[in-house]
Amino acid sequence: MLTRFLLWSILLGVALAGGFKAHREGKLVAWKLWFEEWATGRDQAYSAVRFQVDLVDRLNYARIGAKQPLLRVDADLEAWLAVEFPKMALEDVDSITQKIQASVPRYLRISVCTASGPTLRTLLEQFHEFGQKTGTEMTHLACAVRQSRGGLAQHALLVVGQRLDDFSPEIIATTQEEAFFSVCPHCEHPHIVRISRQQHSLGLECPQCRRTYAVVAADAEGKYRYVNEYLTGYAPPAVFAKDHSRVHELFTIWSAVHANCVYTKDPGASKEATDAWQTSLVTQRMGQGDCEDSAIFLCDWLLSRGFQARVALGRYGDMGGHAWVVVRLDDKEYLLESTEGRPDPSNPPLVSRVGSRYVPEIMFDRYALYVRSTPGQAWKGEYWSPKVWSKVEPRSLQDRIEAASPAATGGASGEKAAMPRVARTSKPNPAVAPFMELEEIPQDASIWQMPLSMGQGKPDAEVGP
């Protein structure tokens, strides 16, 4: 008799302890709701889609009260979860987090929560506390639901994270964020790009292959663009004699740019800041600029006249960063220094003779960027060798970024930034002046001189007979 009493006492104690624990964890309420829904048949009409809609509303209602930005549903991530969630073990949240970060690299940070219960409605209550803890930096969410094998329980996975915008020069001015998502065109490695807003020029380097694949720069108004887009098609209506050689025309344009662009170093806002870049038209208006401004000015004009020219960015001896122009004409390569020394036609600056101290890292023309195929390799003066230089079209980066989305492998289509994606495909007509400001220059002028700022006088540049 005593043994039976002790046995029943132990069983009763265990039942009370289990009931108390279930009460504290809210499981009694959950099972009560399940019984009510089962008895009334309400749960049969409550679908997974309705659950996801209610979950998003609940999370955003809490953020509205806290004056936080609303969370948006990431269709790409939800499509990926729909495939992967049935295979996941819910007990290992860290493993789930690592797998999501590896498969969806455009997220800077994510937070994961799992829940299980007899009905979908009970899962809403379990996610309520998690929703209260999501930070203001979180931007997107995704959710997936599955049933247990026996169909007696529902399991859900909620992912909240900070989804990075696709990198482009235009987006830098529209947001205060300093981290963006990009894909390397060399090795196809998706990665996070971090920028410094103190810098007017930024080089994008892949963390895996260590190669530069884009360079952007800001003008005086803070508008960023790819550096090759500073070559806008500058074509002043100067007249050149037909009987003059192309080399003579090359030196004539070089002399005109040199004589009408005073070298001025941009100080920037601080010692750490780089200077603002200028288009050819801005440099022509101001009559001054630094090395990359005058190099862009010279290269832009040469391209409009049909020369094969590129702007080179790199190092000059011990002076550090510098910019110059290289031209290939009649199987000869010329290195044009737009800031120092007056051009001398009797002493042409062939690359083979003057280029040993110039070490380029990047080059560009109107349509592409050219980067060293093997970073750190000894420079041998080969400006046009396809073995030394890899061609990158910066505007094609957007297609690569979109292709890296989970949606590209069969999921739903994600958000796409409204921005131009196609590089310029037409070449400017050298016979037509694209700028109204240059109409005052007569078409038959034998002497051409750009207007000067601040009353500074300069020698005239001969352009025609």
C-alpha cells in the first residue's frame, strides 16, 4: 500500500512539474488554442500564406510603434528557403545561420529564429518576442513553414537581416550606407563592398582574386560615376589641315591642351580626402585642373579625332599617384604628359624611350576599364598587350550582380534598382560640337584658344592653317 502511494505521489509530482513548466512556456495556451481550432474547424482555413502575411504585419506593427523602418519581404530569400528549409535541422540555429550567410552573401547581418507548435496560429505568439528584438538596421525578412512528418506539429523559420543594395555609382548619393553588394567580373566571387565617403575616387578590389574591377570618382558636386564616363565625347569644332600628318595633329591637340589648362592641385576637404574629378568641358571652362583632369581633357579630344588613346592611372617614380595619356599610332606608342613640359614635335615621347618611370595600374577609354591581369607583376611597358591587361565594362557589373541572386537559379525575381545598365554604344561625330558653349569658336578658325578664368593669359594653340 505504501509503495503504491509513493508511486502515485511521484507520478503526480512529475505531472504537476511538467504542467507548471508547460504553463511558463505558454504551451498550455498553445494546446488550448489548438483544441479550440480543431473543435471549431478554424485551423483548416488558416493557410501558410495567411500565416506569413500575419507574421509580417505583426512584426511591422511593432516597428511602427517604435518608429523604425518597415521590414520588406525578400522574395529571393523566400524562394531559397522554400527549397532548403525542408532539409534543415531546427535544433542547430548556428548552422542554419552560417548556411544562409554562405548561400545569400548580399546580407551584411542576419538573425534567425525557429518555432514549433501544434498550429500555425500558435507560432505567431512565439515569434512575437523575437520581433521586438530586431534592430533598426534590419531591412528585409523571409519565412518558411513545414509540417512534421506525422503532421501533428508545424515548424517555421524566420530570417530577418540587413540586405545590401547593389553597388552602383548612382546609389552612393542616394543613401548614407557604406556597405554594398557586388560581384567580381574576374572570378565571379560575390562580396561586400565598403566605401569611404571622405574619398572622391574609389577603387573596387575583389577580396578573393585581389584584382581591381571598377573605379568610381566624384565631381565637385559629389556625383559619382565610373571613371571612363568622364570621357563624355568632347569634340570642339577645330579645323585641321588635310595635308598635315596624324602625328602633327596629335601634337597640335596636345599643345592646345597643355597651353590652356593650368595645373592646379585640388586640396580636398581634408588631408585624407582625394580631389574631385572634372569632365573635359568643366576643365575647358575653368582653364585649370590637376593631372587626371588634364589627362581626361586630352584623351577625350583625341578619341573624338579617332586616335587610339587611353588614360593611365598609376605611379610616376617616387612621386606617387599620377595620370597620363598613352596613344598608339602607326605601330608606335606615345606617352603624353599633360602637366609638365611643352610638347616638342622634334622629340616625340615614345613609350620605349620615356616610359620606364611610369608604372600604370589602371587604364580606361570611353567604353571600358583595363586592369592588370597579374597584380604585382613587373611592368615591361606593354600598354596594349591583352596578356597584361584585362578589359572590364563597368556597366556590365549590374548584370553579374543580378545573376548572383538566388532568383537567377529558379526563385522569384527580386528587387532591381532602376539604373542604366548599358554602356554607350555609339561614337561621337568629330564634325559635330556636342556642347553649346563651344559655338563661339568659328569653324574656319586658324587659331583656337579656350576662354581663360581669372584673367590669366596663355599662349595661343595653333589648330589649323
